[in-house]
Amino acid sequence: MSMETIAPEAPRVAAKSSFYLAMRILEPERRDAMYAIYGFCRAVDDIADEEGDRALRLSQLDDWRRDLDALYAGRTHQRCADLARPVRRFGLERADFEAVIDGMAMDVVEDIRAPEWDRLDLYCDHVASAVGRLSVRVFGLADEAENAAGALPTKARMLAYHMGRALQLTNILRDLDEDEARGRLYLPREALEAAGVTNFARGAVLAHPGLPDVCAAVAERARKHYAESELLMRVSPQRAVKAPYLMATAYRSVLDRLVARGFAPPRAPVSASRTKVLLALLRFALT
């Protein structure tokens, strides 16, 4: 396989993503770069979500770190082949790929349960905002950067910061039962204690009558991040924010539906509003 050609399975892997439509509307080179980034994230996330020996899974994540060593030294291993061109073309920073792996390692070292807000925020930065920092480069929000170090412009970096947190907090509220089945609970300790939840044992929190208050606190923080993201997208080049705008619209509609449904059991699955996604898509149809 040519190191300059995207692997044929990449679109099929990306098609499983909630963000597939947002990736599809990008120009081919940018779209393929997002497929490659998603493929990397999917691969390391699968390691984090596997059951079994934690040391082995950490070793598998370290294998990816070594592959990144090779990639940034100009020696591309087969499974990093799709990333070679995007790394060069869009100036993707190794530190952001490393941050994603660090986030996955947090899940492998131990099953996260009731982290304090600071630790949860660090987790969100690793598994979501770091992906955002890679993505905003591909979207074109760093195309006009003029500094030799290649640092992200402030607006692009802040969009990645806020969007990553907004999307990840929405994921946490959406996936409460799925995460609990894995022994994980990402709801913040401070919000739990404020709602009178003191037993964080498996099975206890999601049945507690104070759960809606905890989720309301998380939803409110997510809404603030969505609002900041919206402000940043309004003052950014419209051609470069069509994909993140679509992502934000879809996930914000999920958050709205989660809040409307409520968090007391039983919790029916929630998906994005097709109407809102279509309207967002039409907004950029001619961009």
C-alpha cells in the first residue's frame, strides 16, 4: 500500500463514528485526514475498552507510542500509514496524539469512578480536546498561522478546548449505563457529594434519587462549553467551521434530548435530532 494513499478500510471504520457526516462534507484531502485521525482514535480506544490484563493493554498503548516515534522520524509502520500525509500536510502535532494515548491509559490503569472535576477535565482534554486540536488543523483553522513554531492560533485552540469538553461531557451523560457496565463512572465527585451521593460503588449511583441533580450540573457545564464554541465559530472563517458546527449541532441536540428525557431509570437511548442536523447541513451547503 502506498504511504500516500488512504487505506480502503478507513472510510468503513469512520462510518461507525457519530461524526461521519461532518467528515464526509469536507474536501477529499481534509476528509481523508479526518478518517485517519478517527482510525487512530478508534484503535487506541478499543485497547482501553478491552477486558483483560491491564499491563498487556498498557503495553499495547506503548506500541502505538513507538509507532508515533517512527512516524515522526520518517519511518512509517503499516498501521500509521494513513497518518503520514496528514501529519505533513496539516502540521499535526505529535503531542496531541500522545495526549489521546495518555487519556486511554487513564482508563486502563484503573476504572475511573467519581473523579474530581480537575481530573475529569484532564481526561476530557486528553480524549477529546486533543482530538480537537488535531481536527482544527485539518478543518483549516490554522491555515493562516504565521509563526515558525506552528502553534495553533488562539481561536482555533480555544475552539478545540471548548468543543472537546462539550462533546465529551455529552458523551458521559449519554453513556451512563454503558460505562457503568464496564465499571466506570465519569460523573464528578463534587457534584455527586453535593447531591447527597456518598456511595460510589458499582450499581449505587445510577439508582440514587440525587442522580438528576448531578447530571444537571454536568449538563450545565457542557452548555457553557457549547456556548463558547458557538461564539468562536461565529468569528472564524465559515469555510473552516462547517464540520465542527455540524458536530456541535448534532451533539447539542443529544444533550437537549437527554435533559428532556431525564436521568432517572429506565434511561431510553437518545440520538441526535435529524431535523437540526439537516438544517445545519443546509446552512453550509453552498460554503
